[in-house]
Amino acid sequence: MSDMIARERRYGAANYDPLPVVMVRGQGPWLWDEAGRRYLDMLSAYSAVSFGHGHPRLVAALEAQAGRLAVTSRACHTDRLPPLLERLCRITGMDRALPMNSGAEAVETAIKCARKWAYVEKGVGAGRARIVACQGNFHGRTTTLVGFSSERQYHRDFGPYAEGFDVIAYGDARALEAAITPDTAAFLVEPLQGEAGIVVPPEGYLNACARICAERGVLLILDEVQTGLGRTGRLFACEHEGVKPDGIILGKALGGGLLPVSAFCARENVMGVFRPGDHGSTFGGNALAAAVALEALDVLEEEHLAERAAHLGTRLLERLRALSSPVVRDVRGKGLLVGIELDPERAPARRFVEALLTHGILSKDTHGTVARFAPPLVISEADLDWGIERIRETLREFGPVHEKAAAPA
């Protein structure tokens, strides 16, 4: 066992079960372990490393700003935050942006905002505002957010939980319509569920939800922490259906793989309910984070990474779907966010991703049944093809693999 792994197990809390590898260096879509072995990163830290490891423009922006000004708190203005706020509003089509650090913090911000909007704008009685969420959701790990999680381990033994949440089936617009009451403030939903196993809802689902929310006076708030900023082949996953929400939550890729940066962006009459002292964060919107996030958005646009994700995602889906294996139940996804659902009896997902590691692929399992693949958006076609071949080799360890006609993505 590696000394580093042994020390982490000895001194760290046992809240993670990492793969048995110690990474020491990264460049682009590649990682190297302490023995010098190279791995293709097909996890991207759950989309946080969408721009690859050590992108030179992002590292340069970080170094330049760190030497000038990093953190002041929001007690004063800086010259880096206003340009970021303006840029976030421009790309999301929203009127206001509120910066935070982690995705979970941004989701908590959205919940607070939606509740206050319900009381101030909608006229819901004090303490009665409710949020509708979906089964299989993953919005973060605060006690509020795990309180309405349907995942048993996330939920068990951490209560009591905050009330005011109604959980419905994902992908079922009629369930949303039935759940809405006069006290409903918002519908909080992921356009595509990542942690649940790369679950893609039926076509037209988001559009139907947007229509229902508009008709019933309910805010539509989209959690695009994992799916946003090019990951699914569009700037935001909601653009696949032409949906414009009332609020959108961003994170992960916004920090360029270097810093935790998140934001909640919303329409004027939604974000306008906040007053000085209502909400805040010591590090949220700091100058260093703002500088890196601005450069990340420039890279996203100038390197056409959403378009790359659309093209390469189609290739990834087609080639994986062309692999006929008795242990594969489904291949699904959108853009460069793809999951292979495996037969848990014949190929437990954890064992499968450990086997992938021996073939030079870093991935991660979820729910014991799905291996997820989300390489950096900067990955080349040749590197992606190399990764697909390694996935094929790994599948052969669990049964015969045959080629079939490629299905449309």
C-alpha cells in the first residue's frame, strides 16, 4: 500500500473510499500517479476540471491575480467581481448574479432566495413556502440538501431535517403539476441527473415543466452545477429544449479546475428580494476567484468547448453503444457526460472502474451500477478514441464484446 494512502486512511475521516491510486501531476486530460504511470481522466472531478488540468491560460490568470489581490471579503468592492457578474448575467440571460464558493452553497442560496420571493412577491403565508424537488436528485451535502435526498446513505442518521420540501418522480411533468400548491415557491431540478447515474429525462420534459411553472406562478430553478458551461454540448443543458428558467445555479467548471467558484443567477424580481445582510460569504466573489472564472468563461467561448462536447459526445455515445456486451444494460448521456449501466451481479460498477484504472482510465462508479465518463472538454479526438479502446478492453474482462451497428446518439 502506498504510504500516502496509508496516511490518509490513518488521519483522514472515512467519508470517502477513493480508488487505490495517488495522483501527483496533471496536464490537459491526463494524470500521472506517484509511480509515473499515466491515466486518461474521464471523470474531470465531476465536471470541475472541464478545461483539463493546468490549462495555461487559467494558471496564468490565477498567478497574475494572486500576486495582485486575492481576498478582501465583500466589505469593499474589487475590480474583478463586477466584470464577472456582468458576464454571468450575459451568458445566462439573467439580470442578477450572486457569487458563492461550492455548488451546495449556491443551491442553498437559491433556496433562500426562492423562499423569500414566495413571501415578498407571491404572498405565501409566513413559514409556509415549499420547494418541489425530484427523486434521485443530488444538490449537495448540507443538512438541508440531504434532508430531501432519496438516496438512503446521504439521508440516514443526519437529521432532524429542514421541512418545506416535496419530492416527486424525475422525468414526470404530471407529477410536478400534481405536487404544486398555493404555497409552492419553486421547482428545483437538474436538467440531467448526474449522481443518480447519468439519467436523461424524456424529450420535452423540461419544456413541460417550464410551462407548468409559468402557469402556476412557481419559479423554475435549474441546478446546472454539473451540466452547465458546455458539458452536455450546449452552454447550458436547458438550451437543448430552449428553456429559460427563472434562476440557474452554476459551479464546478466555473472555477476552471483551480478554485471553488459558484453562482446563483436569477431574474430581477427574484434576486431583487435580497437586501444587505440577508445573505453572504466571506470568500464568495473574491477577486482571485473572479479572475479565474472570467478567464474560464473566455476559454470556454474562444476554444468552442461546448461545440467540441457536442461533436465528441456524439462520437463517444455512438462508439460505446456499438459495443455489445452481456454486462452492459444501457449507455446513455448527452455531450461529454455519459454513463454505462452495468449488470451489478456480473460487473459491479466499483469493480469495473477499478479494472478501468489498470487499463489507464480514471472513472468513478455511482450506485453500484453505473460507470460515468466525463472527460475534460479539451480532450482530443485521438485521446478520446484511445479511452474508448481501453473501455472495450476492460469490458472483455467481464465477458465477450462484439461490435454492432452504431446507434444514433
